[in-house]
Amino acid sequence: MSVAYVLVNCDLGFEETIMEDLNHMKFVKEVHGTFGAYDIITKIEHAKAEKVREAITFNIRKLPHVRSTLTLMGIPGQS
């Protein structure tokens, strides 16, 4: 199972909207608002690492009002 944590920076005032959009994506397992440089952290899981990359590139980063993302990929076998 491939796991990634995506930190999302969004336009001011759109945090709740983006969190709701993320919660409706099938590959997203957790969504939390955060304080600091990033506004949201989300956990993504899929059997294939390529599908995780596609989900981030073509779904999360394309959401309206998402300004930037930072992706942290899990290392298989380390938990």
C-alpha cells in the first residue's frame, strides 16, 4: 500500500471548501486543518504508487483555490 501525506496551502477563507472536496475523493483517507505554513494535511492511500501521484497531480492540485502542495511519501516497509 502506497501512502502519501499532502500538505495543502489554499486561498484565505477556502479551507472548509477544500477540506469538503478532499473528503469526497475516494483515495483520501484523512483530512485535517492545521496551523502554520500549510492550511490542510491529508492522507492518501492506494495500492499503486503511480495512482497516488496521479491523484495528487490531477485531482488535489487542480482544485480551485489550492495555491500549493507539499507531498511526503511513505517508505514501503517502514511504519
